[in-house]
Amino acid sequence: MLIACMQQFSSFPEEFQAMAHNALDRWLEGFRPFFESEEPPRLEALSDHVQKTRSEFLSACMQAAIEKLYPHMMEQMQAQCPRCEKTLARKRADERKVSTMQGEFSIWRPYFYCTACRHGFHPLDKVLGLAPQHHQHDVQRRVVKTAARVPFAETCEQFEELSGVMVGNHFSHETLNAVAEVATLENVIPRKEEIDARIQLATVSSGPPPVLVVASDGAMTPTRPQAPRKTRRGRGRYREVKGVRIYLIGPRKRIIHVASWHQIQEAEEFAGDLLRIAERIDVNRVRVALLGDGAGWLWNAMVKAFPQGRQILDYYHCAEHVWKVADHLYGEGSIEAHEWAEATLVRLCLAEVKETIADLENMKPRNAQAREEVEKLITYLNNNAHRIGYLESLDGGYAIGSGGIESANKFISHTRMKRSGAWWIVPNGNGMLRVRCALYNGTYDRLFNQYAGKPSLAPIKDK
């Protein structure tokens, strides 16, 4: 039936053109006061008028296009039940008011009801891909992207100002959560063929394989217990968002993003997720660098997922530890502290870890606190000795600083999750993080399309 309908209107229909012209005439009539005024309007006034009223014209065109593209389905008298395939007679025509980015309009479509299956349906809804909500998928797609970047109240305000479509806090919140339900790791992380294409982009035929950096870190975010509204929720606490950012170092040290994944989760869950991400990467085409601070959970996960990777302790975290000891040994800001810290870092860059530890063990700190900091540094260097040797790593084209994952933590987690007064229950917080990762990874549109393709779980009840 749909094919026959499209064949009938394969040429541009004059009826649609006439309806659009009528709608345009009605819309243009709204400009009459400007021409009758003694003082012509300024440019901004004209622009504001068009912004506020253009949906009157565009929504009429949308409604006319549907009426002329689907006349057979709007006049449909018989349909097969999608469950039992019984032939059903049309019961009535129902009006459906919908909201799109082009404005609001109504669609009248036939309704069928199967008494055997107790199932009611509108065939045109499926053909048009109508969302069960009033605001359609084109609105939802953009609302979720906005709500993933700014607070929900601000989303409504900005969205109405920029698009003219009014949405509520509850709608933006619930829609984002619904999209987040299908935002699994498989949907958020780029597919293998997409990652292969990025590796190819970073590959130089005459040079060594590109470096693939796998950098992990944690970021604290405020969480609270889940509880019904208007009840005591209990005391909130900060929990760690465990995150990984994977990127390639391409020609002329160009950074090519591959994937980011951030979740409020335990170390075992993070390790399992990283293994699944690693399965999509052809490690035979790259040189893998594992980059992180001294946290054990991230090294366990990265080494398990990428056992062939070159382990590199983040230089800046290491330098921070060295400078802290220098300040305690010689006084904060002193020349002696500066000289000792710089000399120690040079030795570590040359991979002289054992020699540095030996000198630290022979030191006689001036007080107990300085001794404690020296012992911490000795432990830190012992635990990470095989990850230190920064000049050799730099010579090989590897990264030695964790700025990539630090910026990902700030962009993906902090800027949305740690706003003033924000507290998250873990499921909603993780949903927000998954949507933001999809936006960052370039997989959001595919993710949303999967959400939009889900059938409505709520059947239409007979009236």
C-alpha cells in the first residue's frame, strides 16, 4: 500500500503546492503591521517575528505533505492484525497532535482493533515512525544532546529560545534516561571498522606503526541514595568515576580520538568493560602505550586488556610526588628544593630508578613528616620502577603525560556531573555519562536511532 501511495505521488503534486501557498499567504499576512507602521522595524524585530511565527507556516507544510504523501493510509478501511494476521475493519479515525522541530500539527489516522488479540493499532503511526510521546524524535534527539551538556532547567530555557519548541524539565530528564537505557558499551564505543579507519588515518606507510595510548584515571562525583520523592534520601557521598580514554598519535603528533568510556563502577567492572573495548582494536597495527598514575586498579585493568602495552607512569604525577618531598626536605619554594627536585627528575627520565631509591634510603630528613614523605616516594618508585624511563619513551614517540584522560575527565564528567548543588543516583549518573561518551565518541546518532526504533511497550487501549 505504501509503495502504491508513493508511486501515485512520484511527481510533485499540485494539491500540496496549493496548500503550501495558502499556508504561506496566511503567514505572510502576519507581516502586514510592519508595513502599515509609520516607523519601519529594525532587523532584530523582523528576525524575532520570523523566529516566533515560522512554525505556523512550516507545520502547515508538514501536515499538508503527510496528507498528500499518505492518502491511502489515511483513508485505509482494512488492515491485518500484526499479531494474528486477521483482517480487520476500520473502527474509527483518531486525531494525533504531534510536536516537531517545525511546529505542532494534527494527523488524523484510522484505528483498528482486534477483539481476538485485544490489540489496537494505527498503521500510519508505524509507517511515519511516530514516537509515543507528544514531542517527536527530531525534538527528542536534540533535547537529549542539550540536556547532556547543560542542566535540565537550562535545557528547557535554551531550547525554547533557540528553536521555539517548548519542552519541560520532566520530559528532558525522562527522555535522556530512556536513551541512556540503550546506551550500552557496544553502542557507545565505535565499531571495529570505525576504529580500523581511524588507525589507518594515523598510519604512515614509511614509518613505524602509530602509537595507541590507553590512559585511565578516576574522577570523583557526588552521589546520593535512591529514594521516593519527598522522603529522606540519606547522606550523599562522593564516588569514583572510573574512566578510560583511548587515542592515536598520528602524523605530526596529531591526536586522533578513538574512544572514551566513563562509569561509576567498581574496579572489576571497569576491567571487564576495558576487555570488551580491547576486542575491537587490532593491536597488531599499533604500538600500545598504557598511561596512568599509581593507582593499582587501573594498571590491573589496562595490563589485562592490553598485555602487550608499554607501561608508562604519568610524568606529571611522578613529578608532583618528587616536588612534595623536596618541599618537605628543604623548605617550600627554596633554591635547594628546586635543585634537588630537578636533579631527581632528570635521573628518573634517564631510568636511574634504583640509584634514586638508594639515595632516598640514605637520606636523613629533618623531621618525622619529611621522613614519612620520603618513605612514600620510595614505595611509589619501587611499585612503578618498570614504568619509568621517560626519555626512552619520548624517543619512541610515546606519550608520557596523562593530559588526555585528565581533559576527558573534566569534559565528560566534571562539567556536567559536578555542577553546584548536583547530586546523582548512580543509575542516572551512569546514564548521563554514557550519553556524554557517545557524543564525544561520535556514536550518538547511531545510539539515538536504535532508541527511536524500539517499539512502544505500552499497548494502545481501546476506547
